Amino acid sequence: MTVNTTVTVRVPAKVNLQLAVGPGREDGFHDLVNVFHAVSLFDEVTVREARSRRPSPPDGGASVVAGLTADGGLGSHLSRVPLDASNLAARAVALVAERTGKGFPVTVHLDKNIPVAGGMAGGSADAAAALVACDRLWGTGLSREELLDCAAELGSDVPFAVVGATAVGTGRGEVLAPMASPGRFRWVFALSPHGLSTARVFGEYDRIRPDAPQPRLDPALAGALALGDPAAVGAALTNDLQGAALSLLPELERTLGIGRGAGALGALVSGSGPTCAFLVGGGPEDGAVVAEREASVVAALEGSGLCEQVVTAHGDVPGAVVL
């Protein structure tokens, strides 16, 4: 019988097609209606048995993480990846050990292509991948519900990274329901040289929107997704945190305007930012038309001097997958 000593999991980034944010709650969170859409910008997380394997202590915990490394094609973004126990992937490894009482020391390697502190849930994606990888490597046998419960404990965006596709998240974003989205959409993402702290963006939102209403799912967006209509989806994109992100990083408004001016069907700041997302087509549109529009948006953004990197992707795609 072959015993696995290494498991690699591929996990996608997300873009928020709608992010409706209610007033602050007593627990410090906000009620959300968060339409998640997984896109083909992936991190790969590899969990490998450590060379000096020792049984983990009875309480599991951070001692099972023997090392954490990261590389990838993110330029300066990589310097923002913490390589200690505070990393969400390391916390995910420790949580599986704590919950199951199983496991042995492992090293964790992050091959990163999702922006860091960019509003595309890169850290949450890595945590989701680490959960799935440890469950497979250690043979813990976590059920889907148990895996998603662990994910929700780690963070509001982590459960979606496990399931992927298109879904609406309620509560603080962790309660998921799938949404019909048969169309394949093409996206352009403008990566900023700056990072934005999610906590800081929410703090600014609370300052400028003290009268925030309870969030509601936009029926126009739901209908456009069900039809696979890219123009209607583009027109329905909304993000309540966008004003806060623009307040903290005003140059993002120029980035959004440049992409719209180059022909994007819709544009918004993804999540808490500062990545800007541009929908450029999909569904029944002619492929040559979409390719021309995409090339126009990419060229305009690359020539703006505002972006560290411009990347393209499609969605939706599945969540965390063992390779």
C-alpha cells in the first residue's frame, strides 16, 4: 500500500459580484450579502510530511507546522505573506490537528498567484487548500460539513474557497447557497502595488456609512447570472465597500475609469480592495469580440502606470481541488 507523504491542492481566487454590507454587529462583524464568483487565478498549497517525523502532541496545534515557505509570480506582493504561525494556512493545519487529534509534523509551501491583501481572498484560499490537503494527507475523514465548519472558524471567506463556483454568502459571509450561473465570464484584474487591510476598509466603511441598511440580494444580478448575460451582469456589479476603498486609496477611481473607458462591461473594486475587476465578456458573445475587448482593457491598464500587474481569468471555476 502506497502512503502519501505529499498532497497539493489548487484553489481559486474570488471576485465579489455583489457585496452588500449592513451595520456593524456587537461581535465586531457585519451582516453581509456576498455574491462570490471563483475565477481561474490559482494558488497551489503543498503539505508535505516533515523529514523528522514525530507524533504530534495530544492537543495538536501549531507544533505540527514544521515550516512554511512561499513563492510565485506576485512581485512585491510576496513580501506581504507572513511566514509564521499567523499565516492562515498554518492556522488551518493546526486547526485540523486540534479538531481531529490526528496528524504529524508537515511543511507547507504556498505557490501564490492570487494577490496578497488584494480583496481576492488569497489568504482564505490558502487556508481552504491547507484544510483539504491535511484532511487527505492525515486521513482524518472530515465530512463536508465538518470541513466547512473548520473553514468558517478560520474566516468568513474560507468556506467559499472550499466550494468555489458562484454562491451567495450571508451571515458574515460564511453561510453559503449556490447560485445559478451557467455562463463563462472573462475578467481582467488590475493588481495594485499597494495593499489594503480588510479591517481598515471596514473601519472606514463604518465611518462613512453609519446608517448602513440591512443587506439584500440584488434580483437584477441574480437574474443576469441565471441568464448568463455578461452585459447585464456588468451593469449589476456593486460593492458597498468600494467607497471606503476609494477613500483610502483614491487612485483606484482612476483605475476603474480607465478600464471602463477601454470598453469593460462592468468594473468594481473586488472585496475590500485594492484589486480592481473588469468584466469584459462571456456567455453567447462572439469570442473574437470578447478577445478584442479584453485586449483593449489590458492595454489601457498596462499603459496607465497605476498597476503593478494586469492579469486575465475566467469564471466560474470549482473550489479547492486535490491535484
